[in-house]
Amino acid sequence: MRTLAYSLDVRFKPLFEVMGSLHAYICRKSHKKLDLSPSWAQQVQQRITPELSDLLDGIGIDGDWKLTYLLVHLCPGEDAADFVEWLKGMAAGDLYELMSPYSNLFPAHMGDFRDRTVRLFQQWNEQYMQHVDPEIIERLHVEAMKRKQALPASDPFAFVDETTNGLQFAPMNELKQIILMPQYHFQPINVVSYFGKVTLCHYAARIYLGDEDFLTPHEYRMIRSVAEKSRLKILKYLRQGPRSFIEIVRHMELSKGITHDHISKLRNAGLLTAHFEGETLTAYSLRTGALEQIHSKIMGYIEQGMA
């Protein structure tokens, strides 16, 4: 069995999904890429107060938001209420000391950052998270437990690839640990945050509520992703081995924007492996096993219909 230069762990607690749901709402302009209903953000906006809406509108996906992910990871509590009480008790100096082993970039005003984060999580928990279907949290707990139990007997590279639906993390000088955390709201996209000695990966758990179908939404996405000539050409090109984004752009002779859109659809379908160095995505390669899975699922569906 191959060995990694860093350790792997799988964790879950409800606080992680609070973060994931906030991230999904803040990124609501990207909802066409998510599995959530297109009306989800509108329904949430109708439920929350104007004060919380304004607070959310003022948050960007920036360095401060990345540090919020770090604080969620470092918090010893289990849920949003624990996080709020823990953060209230932290002085600005305490937060600098806590985060300094992981980052040298900090908010301009740590006290304001703490107070804003407390308000955000407290209000989001009361107005949204407490009304979420408890089955989501239950199934995320089960997902993490199953992965954690399977980890010791697994090839670590294959484990990361299968768990994250196509991510690989290169060894870095400081990197000591990668922590994988299942998330529901931001499916099918993974959120990767690099903090020197630890990389946090909130991965799409491929959990779906409602009526069961022969094919899951993820499997339908896999099939749809190959129903386009340019994407098939990208897959054929990557059969030669890993290639950078710029190499793919040059090969396809398309704009960067169009090429990125095609790659995103293939990535979200799990047909590509994305190779990371820290938070930098350096190359893409073909996941032949995913293509074989599409074939198997389609044949299974056809044969089931003939029975």
C-alpha cells in the first residue's frame, strides 16, 4: 500500500454544516452549479430578518471568510451555539495567538471580525439552521463514520480520490494533515482551504433527500457532462496524462472562460482528477474509473428495464 507524506482524517460535527450552508447562501449567484433547488436562496431570504440579510450581503469569499473556516475547525464545540459561546469568550489577542500557527494573514480589526462572526452564526443558527431537516445532519454523521472506519484498510490515494470525487493533494513542506469533512449544502463542489500544516477539505458527500431513483443526481450529472463535443475532446486529450489549465485551453483553442466552464462541469461530475498543491490547482487528469461507472450504470438501467 502506498504511503502519504501527511496523515488523513475524516471528521464531522453539525458546526461544519452550518458553515457549509452559510457558504452556499453567500455564493448564491453560483446556484446553477449546486444541487440545491434554484429557489432555495429565495426561500431563505424570505425567512431571515433584514438585519441578517444585510450582514450576509456584506460578506465576501475573501481572506476573512477563509479564516472563518479555520475558526470553525479550531472550535472545540459541536454546533453553532457552542461556536458562538466559545468565540464570545475569545479576546482579540487570544484569536491572534490561536490562528498564528496556521496563517500570517489576519483581519484588519480582529475584534470587529469576531463580533461580526458571532452575530452571523447566532442569527443564522436561529433563523435557518434550527429549521433544517435533521436527516441531513444524521446522514452526514453516518457518511463520516463509514469513511473513517474504511480509512485504515484503504489505499490512501484511492481513498482521497473516491471520497472527494476526484481530488489529489501533493505533499508540501509544511503539510502534516488533511482533514476531510462531508457537506451537503454546497454539493457537488468541494471547498479546499490550505493552512500550512493542515488542509481542510469540505467534500460533497453525495447525499440526496427525497424519492430514491435508480440513478442519483450525481450519476445523472455524470451522464449529462459527456453529452457535449468539447468535453469529450478534453477527456480524450487528458488520456495522455495530467495537463494544466493553460495546456487544455491551448489544445481546445477556446477562450479561458468557455474552457473553464467545460472543465467545471467535468470536475463536478467526477470525471476529472484535480491535482492540488496547497490551494493551487496545478493540473487535471482523467478518472477512467468514473467513465467505467457511467457505462455500468447505464447498462444496469437498461437491463433492469428489460427484466
